[in-house]
Amino acid sequence: MSFDVSGTDYLDAIFAALRGGSRQLAAMKAWLASARRASSSTWRFQFLAAARAAHRRAGAYLDESEERLRRLGPTDQVPAPLDQLPRNVAAMRADLLDQERKLQGLETEATSRWRGSPGPRGKSSA
């Protein structure tokens, strides 16, 4: 696939990907907060699944952003303020990784609780 990196459409696509990644990262954080509040609810797994899906979408947007920024050329040759975007994407990527760790912790906790919860007739299902 070939991109014309000189046009405004290309720059618009970079900013659209960054906005999409930011929205999905915010959605992931909201789903994680809902999962924390629903610690003993059956809804918790749905919230965690929604957070996982938002995580995947955010990662895809950031991948697209990074690829498009790479095609602009070396950071030291990109005009301001575009030269700041790789640093911003890296910060978003670090935040996404941090949220992924939180998600994994909540998934592990939820799975452990589910396995240890009483099954039919009060017996443990584990």
C-alpha cells in the first residue's frame, strides 16, 4: 500500500488515528472502572471483555499512527509541531501498556473468584 505523505488528507489521517486511539484508551479506562465497581457482579466479565476490545482497537489506531508518522521521515526532519507526535504516540503506548497490565490483573482476579465461587448446592466449582 502506498501513501501520498505530502497531502493534507495524509495529515488528517494521522490526527484521526490519534483521536481514535485516544478515544479507545479512554473507553478502556471507563470499562476497567466499571469492572472494578462490579467486583462481585456477573457483569464484571462483560465489562472486562469490553475493555479488552477497546484495548485492541486502541492498539490498532496507535499502530496506524506510528506507521504513518514513520512514512513522514526521520523525526529530526519533520517540521514542528509534527515532530512532537512520535513522543505523544509513545506516551499513549505506555499508557495503553499500563492499562493492559491493570486489565490482566482484573481478569486474573475475576477468573479466580469465579473458579472459587460456590457452585450448585453450595459446593465449590473448582
